[in-house]
Amino acid sequence: MPSSPPPSRGHAQRGAREVDVVVIGGGVNGAGVARDASMRGLKVALFERNDIAFGASGNSSGMIHGGPRYLTYDPGVTETSCRDSGHIQHIAPHLLFRIPFLYPVARSVKSKVMLTLIDGFFQAYDEYQPLKHGKPHARLTADELRKLEPGLHGDLEGGVSFDEWGIDGARLSLENVVDAAERGTKVWTGTTVETIERHDETGEVMAVRYRDLRSGRTGRLTTSAIVNATGAWAPITASLSGLPAQKARVRGGKGIHVGYDRRLTNYAIAGRTIDGREIFLEPWQNLSVLGTTDDDYYGDLDNVFATSEEVRYLVEGIARIFPQIHEARPIYTYAGVRPTLYAYGPLEDALSRNHEVVDHTAH
Ligand SMILES: Cc1cc2nc3c(=O)[nH]c(=O)nc-3n(C[C@H](O)[C@H](O)[C@H](O)COP(=O)(O)OP(=O)(O)OC[C@H]3O[C@@H](n4cnc5c(N)ncnc54)[C@H](O)[C@@H]3O)c2cc1C
């Protein structure tokens, strides 16, 4: 696209637009929206400032979440997560693999009651498993747990197994983009949207102005609609159109993972950190992944990385139940920021994982 003069917000002309929809953000949501819109016959353009799945989508725990954690206080999210998992399994079965979990319970004065409660909890979760083609949980003795996972450490009361699915979020995003491109979507990577032009009187969107971050070239593309699918960047993107950032407010939660060079366990195992948070060590394809943290993030979204303190916090937590982690070979770390819905007050782990669609025209 040729270079254009600097943006003059509000002076865009009405008339024929070059595309029907501009999607901003090449994560799993933007990629999915672009594919879906192009399947419906719309003319679509997708802009990604970095590379496909650069954000949360390429830096997740690599599970299609069934959402057992939300069952007690937000069962609707558990149901939606399981339903979504079923849809993704239908759309991209070649990207899925099972990650069965073991949830061990350490022996204590209340561990018998705890195990009974946990067993009951996963019985409730079993109700949702058919939505995602998962297997029901099983209650296990300490001996059974050790037979399945000989590396488990400590005096155990017993535990349960439950079923989840793994996926490579970057591949899922990329394959959506490839399919969208094959259906006519024009894809710009390494290209940031800098301005969203809106009509002075009606407020309707008219065009985006963008910049290729490698060549510095700028351009303008007229459109009838814009989808802001920029995850944790969503408030910044909303402000590009002159809307206050609060119109698309998120509370970004940074999470890090440590990757190991091989499968260290047969099953994913759940453990606890020093402050009582649940973490996991999961066999993930031919590697193992230890995760994850969840901390409010106020830093640069384009430069998120794991610190050695965060790594040590996770390793210390999982070592309580799986001490061999100290002999294992970590080969990489990665970090991302969750686009969690905004709420003031709750601890990060307790924030809702629900989705929200914000219609900016209503503002
Ligand atoms: C640590 C962690 C663990 C997680 N684990 C799981 C899990 O196991 N299972 C699960 O289902 N979910 C998990 N999630 C949540 C999941 O990853 C996110 O909900 C999902 O990836 C959000 O996708 P998105 O497309 O909305 O945002 P993102 O993937 O963050 O994509 C936003 C994109 O917008 C681009 N962008 C920003 N501004 C602009 C601009 N102006 N112009 C062009 N492009 C722009 C960015 O470069 C980025 O690529 C996890 C998230 C994190 C961080």
C-alpha cells in the first residue's frame, strides 16, 4: 500500500469501502473472527503488529480449558469452556492431544474429608465432560497414584484423576489465519494499526491507518466495521479511535511457564505454591511444561518475559510433590498476559475467565 499523509480524524468520506471488516490482532480470537467472517463471504483484512500468536495465544498453558476451577463460583464458564472445547475438537482434531491430570492430596488431619470433597467436586465436573469428549474422573489410593506416577513424593492420602485436552495455541491461531487467507482475507503481520478513523457526526468507523514496523511504510484502508481482538492491548486499541480506554477495560494478568526438554511425568500433576496457589507440571507433546503464575501486569505488553524469581517460585512449588524437577533440564521460559475482564478487588486467580463482547457503537 502507498504511503499516506498523516491521519485527519473525522474527515474520512463515506462511500464504498475497501473491506467489510478490519480485524485488529492476530491471536486466537482475531484469527478465528477473520476466518469466520471470510467463510461468511465478507471481505476481511487482518492486522497483527508482531507475529501471529505473539500475545497470550502463543504463550498459554497449552490446554483447551475445561474450566474445573470455575465450577464452584462460575459454572457457566465451565460449561462454555467445555462446549468450546467440543467445537475446537470438531474444527481442528489434528491439533489435539489428551492431558490426563492427577490431583494428589497430602495426608493431614483433614485430608480424608478433603479427598471426599474433591471426589464430589470432580463428580460434578464429570457432568460437563461429555461436552468435550472427556473421561470421567477416578478416585485413587496413594498406592494407585504412585503406580501411575512413581515420582510423586510425600505422605499421600490419595487423589483423583481428571481429563483435559492439550493444544498448540500458536498453531491453532496460524491455521485459522492460513484458512482465512485462502478464503480471501488480506493479512498484514508486523503491521500495527495506529489510528481508527470515525465519522465526525455519526461516530461510525471509516478506516484504519497502519504502519509496517519493519519498512516504516504507512497506509490507510477503508472499512465498514472493525473488530478489536487485541486481548490485553484492547484498551489501548480502543483509544486509537478516540474512545476512552475504559470502554474496553481488561485487568491484564501475567503468567509464565518453564519448558523442560522431555516428558518428565506420565500424567500432568497438580501441586501448590508456597502461597497456596494451584500449579501444574504437564507432559506437553514431547516436552514438559511447568506453570503458571498470575500477577497483575502494568508493564510493556510487547516485551513480557519470565523473571528468575517467578521461575524459582514455580520450581519450589512443584518440587514439594515432584522433587526430581531439580534434576530436570529447563530449556526455555515463556510469558504472556491474560486479557482478564476488569474487576477491582479480587485476587488475580479469582478473576472471572468469562468472555465479553463490547459494542463500541453503543458508547
Ligand atoms: C499464562 C497464560 C496461560 C493461559 N492458559 C490457557 C489455557 O491453558 N487454556 C486456555 O484456553 N486459555 C489460556 N489462557 C488464555 C488465552 O491464552 C487467552 O484468552 C487468549 O489467547 C486470548 O487471545 P486473544 O486473541 O484475545 O489475544 P492475544 O493472543 O493476546 O492477541 C492479541 C494480539 O493483538 C496484537 N495487537 C495489539 N495491538 C495491536 C495493534 N494496534 N495493531 C495490530 N495488532 C495488535 C498483539 O500483537 C497480539 O498478537 C492463558 C493465558 C496466559 C497468559
